[in-house]
Amino acid sequence: MERKDRYNDYSSYIKKTFGERAQKVSLDVGFTCPNRDGSKDLKGCTYCNNDTFSPSYCEPIKSVTQQLNEGIGFFSKKYKAQKYLAYFQAYSNTYGQADVLRTLYDEALAHPEIIGLVIGTRCDCVSEEIADLLESYAKKCYVSVEFGIESTLDKTLDRINRCHTFQETIDGYNLLKDRGIHLGGHMILGLPGETQEEILGHAARLNQLPLETLKIHQLQIVKHTMMAFEFKKEPESFQLFELDDYIELVSDFVTQLRPGIVIERFVSESPASLLIAPKWGLKNFVVTDKILKRLEEKDAWQGKAYTELNEELAQ
């Protein structure tokens, strides 16, 4: 088995879906979250600093069209031919009135280079009305909705101030499934208080969700967050991964994931100016290559343990 065939990779999924490369162009349209605006809380998630992943051109004072023009201008210099997806990324991009959302989504799709929408949000920021709206777009173009899952354990969700339960995550996915909408999720491995057994246990619960794509992130402590304050005050309550330990963990985690889930990434990379820990000093693609090498060494692949378990249960 080739190294690249050991997991269900996102680039192959994109090429199969669109016939060529498709680049997400990030947008910040000024949304907030229910645990930031006082609806549930004011403090936000303890780990969250949107500056760690928002490109410099993403400013809510700019129109959707202007942000798309600047983003496409940047990526078109790197890649000669490709398609583009409007990525509503910052905060919760279904957290608004349906008519407001429709105006923003319509502006994005009116751009001649945009072929679809990718919408980052929370499970508690979708309603029947919003689901119907998203379904109406999915009938016309590619629509993906990505929930921040982060953990499948309520004790952890409470610890990081998500202000929702895992059951609400399940409910959010169930509201959107079977509507032609591509469903994605984000997971953070290594959140405080979780044992290795609990982290690996996330895979079984993720397998039950109608997930098509998944982003896996290692826990990173970044500046200007409540978690950074907690880390400074009580560093002993955190067990941040050394690189080799993370590689071993993810290589085990992947074997327990349902083979049909497309893995968009194994690792994230915050700007050095904001990152407190862990500081591995490696680009994402280097860490990914190390994970694939470890899978190769163990003769393992995505879904190996999942398939073996289901075969045992069927006997």
C-alpha cells in the first residue's frame, strides 16, 4: 500500500468532486457567537483566537466581494488554474437572521470565480429555518457546513466553555443531514483533562455522525485567550504533546475512524507570533508526512481497527 493511500485525503476528494483543484477563500463578515455576545456567555471558548487562522485581507469592514477579490488575487499567483469556494470562516456564520445570511451568501455566489460555499459555525447556531435556507443553496451549488465539535465529552466542552453539549452537536448534524449539504467537523486532540483513552474514544462517537469531512487539530495554546491565562497559572493541568507522541496518537486515532470520512488535515499551525505552546517548528505538510510514515511502519491505515471491530461484532 502506498503511503498516500493510507487515509481518505481531502485533495483527492476535491478533485473527485470538482474535477480539479478548488481553493477555499476565507471571509470574515463580522459575525459573533452565542457565548461571546451574551446569549449564553461573554467569554467565548477558552482556546479561541480567530487571529490564528484569519488571513490579513479578512476584515469585516470590507465587503464580501472585496475580500474574495483579494483572496483570489493572492491564490491565483500560487496556482495557475483552479476553482474557488467562499469560506465563511470567522466565528459562527449561521448566527444571524435568514435574510441577512441570504444577502451575504448571494453576494459570494455572485462572484464569477466562486462555485460554492463552505460555512463554519456551531451546532447551536442552526435552526429549521436556517437549515431550509442552506438546503435551498445546496440544490444549486456545492454547500459544506463545518461544525466545531472539538470534543465528544461534555466534561471537556464545559471546561473549554463551549456552552453546548455533545447531544446538541448530534442534534445539529441531524437537522442538516439528508439535505444535500456536505457536513464537516473540527476536532481538537489533547484538550485539558482528557486521557489518551478518552481521546481515542472520540473516534467511535465521530463515526456515528453523518460526517463527510474532518479536520483534526492538536491543542495549541495561543496568546490573548483564557486558556493562555490558565496555562500560565496552572501549567501542570495541561499535557501538551511532544511531536513524536502526537504522531503516535494520531496514527492510532486514524485507524479507528470510519474509512468514509475524508480527513482534511491532521494538524494545525498557528502564527509563531501568537503561539505559546507546543512549538514544534514544523510545517503542516512535514508533520502529515511523519504521520503517514508512522502508519506505514505499523502497516496501518484509516479504518483498520474500525473495520476489524465491526467484523468481530458481525460474527
